[in-house]
Amino acid sequence: MPLWLDPSLEFIIDRFDGVRFTMLDKTKRVVCRVSLEALQDRAARDRTDQTDLGGVFETYRSRIESIASKRYDKGELCPLIRSGDF
């Protein structure tokens, strides 16, 4: 079952680990993560500020959430989005 946007829209930036965010499987919260490397690589390709992790996350949030949902559907209970994923 696909994951859905968590209406709280909360995400946590970790300067060493990337961004953690939650999505919903019905009413169950699922913790997802996009790696620091993935965000920095995406920013480098876009020639934007690699230190603005929140900005990169927000710009690509819908794409990141889609990838997390697909990984969850394939059995990854805490989806991790890596650089090669987007």
C-alpha cells in the first residue's frame, strides 16, 4: 500500500545524516530518510547551495516522498533515499 503525506509536514535536518521525515501507512507513521549525500549531490547537479538541506528537501519533497513510498511497497520498512535514487 502506498504511503501518504503526513499532514504534520514535519521533517528533521541532521547535518551529518540528511533529512528524516514521516509518511503515513493508513494511520501508522513511517519514518523515512533521505541521505546527506543524496541532498548534496542533487544540489550540486542543480548548482544550488549544498548547505541548504531543508531547501533542497522542500524543492524535491514530492519526488522524495514518491521514491520512499515505492521503496516501502517493496518491503523497506524505514525507506532510505540515496544519491542514485534521484
